[in-house]
Amino acid sequence: MLYSKLNISRQEKILPNSTVMTLKIKFTAVCCLIFCLFFSCKKNEEQDYDIKARSVAFIDVKTAVDSAESGAIIKIPPGTATWSSTLTIPDNKQITLVGSGEKSTVICSDTNTPERVINMNASGSRITKIGFRLANNNGVGITVRGEGWRIDQCRFDNNIDQTIEGVDARGQSSDGKFPVGVVDHCTFNNIRVLVTGDASLKADEIWAQPLGLGTDNAVFVEDCIFTFTQFGNAIDANYGGRYVFRHNIVNDAYIEAHSLQSTSRATRSWEIYSNSINQVTRNMWAPFFLRGGTGVVFDNNLTGNWSSGPAIVVDNRRSFQSLGEGGICDGTSPWDGNEEPNGYPARDQIGRSTDQWLWTDDNPYPTQELDPFYQWNNIYNGSTLLVYVHNNCEMSIKENRDFYNNIQKPGYTPFTYPHPLIAWWDGTNH
């Protein structure tokens, strides 16, 4: 107690005013000293996590990443540099790689650059405020696996007339790290996002999992701008990929989901809503081309001239083309349900969902749940869009069975917007 420390007896309870004042001043001074020391140490700890790369050159950024521990914020100064190697972030380093702005810190690739410029692996890291000018043929800006990651406020420019992925989100069944993260507030020019559920192609584990619409179990692309002057899609997926594409602006590009191809499984799910999709200068066919899996498309607004009407176009490749081990869906392939003479339902076709058991070599060909695709309130010139079944697939994909026009999916609620990862990464500790 204060009394005992000052050697004052309990009988001396009344002290002179000057003594009381002196004690209060000393006590306040001690508290202030402790407060200042605490926050000084805390500030130094935070500063220890800030690592400044000497320049935007590959070797300087790599040196900073190599020296960093998990939690570090690596700051890249303004400048432009061409990288001819891949920057790799290890799985065990969750870091933030931050530039000085998408037009200030610019990383370029060339024909000597390997497949990807940055490999985030399954580190759960963040890349922000960096510009990418890509010229690596059929290459990638950023590859990422695992969950918890964020790519934001970046700009991706395609400097060649070839398909390039700005972001390639992919999983691997060998480690169970399927892609779950967010791409937000980025600009894509002639460049797309690709979601590969399982790079081992079959994606049987993903197709045995619950569908999970309206959850965070997907790659989210939100509040981005896509502008194309050449043919291309803003987003595509295959091999069990799951994506949510929302609150984006898309100019002269379309949205796609791939079907089963050879032994590779189709896109697992897609949720496409609250986007502005515009035909501006290029001749455009369709705003949506969905070829496998299931999901929802709603509250999108379309402008311009589309030769499809416009419409939400769907088909099933194996209904008109033989592909790999599965062959053609004609009632003879064990890959399909074969409930009807034409083989319906085809494996992973529009409106099909969870495998009833895990496909293995010893126990293949699981039956699949019927989980129809729903679309509603997609507006073009004041009218609502309809689904158009393409490539003579009308007997395989039927309205009011495999899909529903202008009916809201029963029980469906979209996941939280903005994505909670945005607020988490924007917190003071990240």
C-alpha cells in the first residue's frame, strides 16, 4: 500500500496539502513514464516488422522477403523493373507485400520470365498497391494457393495478344489447400482471373464436398474493373474451381465457367451478381457462358449490343463432343447418370452438384445430386434476361429441371459484402 511504502503510520491520516500535491505529481509522472515506455516498445516492435526493399528490382524485393518473418510488412518504393525470375513466398511466411501505388511501383515481365511473376503459395499473404505489366506468353502475374490471402489495389496490364492470368488461384489435393481468398479493388486490362480448384485435374475431393453457396468457401472477386480490347473472359474456372464474382465493372469481356474436359472435372460453383457488364467497342456475343457446375446469377445490369440477345448461355460439351476418358454423353459412358437414352445427366453438367461418395479408382462413378441453376433480376434495357441453351443441348439441359429463369434460389443468402478479409487485412495489425 502507498501508506506503508512512504513509512507513514495509519494514525497519520491527514497530510499537509503540499505533501499530497507532491505525491500526486510523482505518481502521475511515474504513470506517464510507464505509459511512454510501453508504447515506445510497442512502436519499436511494429517498426521491426516494416522492411523496406531498397528498390523494385527483383533481387532487392527477394532479399526483403528472404529476411522477413511471418507478420512482416515489406514496402517497395516507387520505380519500374523487369523481373526475369519468380518471387516465391514460402508457405510459412504470412506477409504483406505493399507497393507505393499501382502506377508508382510497377513490375514488368518479358518473354524470359517464367510462368509466374509472384508465387504466393499457401502463405495466406497479401499483395497490394503494385502494378504488373505482363508479357510472358501464356503466363501469370500472381499464383496463389490456400486460404486467407488478399490481392488488392493492384493493376494488371497484358502487353501481348495472348491469354494471360493476372491472378491464378489454384489448389492441390495432395495438401488439401484449395483456393479461398479475395481479389478486390484491382484493375485488369486484357487480363483475367482464373480459378483452378485442384491442379491435379480430377478434383474428386472438391466434388465430394457440400456445395456451399453463400459461404466463404470460394475465391471472391469484388469491386474490380475489367476492360478488354481483344477477345477474352474476365474470369474463368475449371477443375472444381469455386468463385464469387460480384460488384465488378466488366467492359467488352464475358464471364465463363468450364465443363468437364477429358479426365478433368468441371467448375464446381459460381455466384455472379451485382455486376455492370457492358459492350462498349468490341463485337460481343454473350455476357455469360456457363458450361458446367451450378450456382446463381442475379442482379446484374447489362448495356450495349450483344449478338446473343443478350442471354445467359449454357451448354454441355460432352453432349456433342467426345472428350478423353469420359467420351461422349450418349447413354454408353459410365461417367454419366444414364437415366435417359441420351445419357442424362452428364457428369458435372449444368445443374449437377455433390458426388454421393468420393470417386476413387476402386469405387468410381458416383451419382450426383440435382441442384438446379437459378437466375433472376438480370436486366438489359429494362427487360430481364433468359437462359439460352447452346450447341443443341436442349435435351440435356432443360428449364424447370436443370435451371430456372427469373426465380430466386430458395434458401439462398449471399455471403457478407464487403468480404470480411478486407476489414481483417485493413486492421492495424496487418
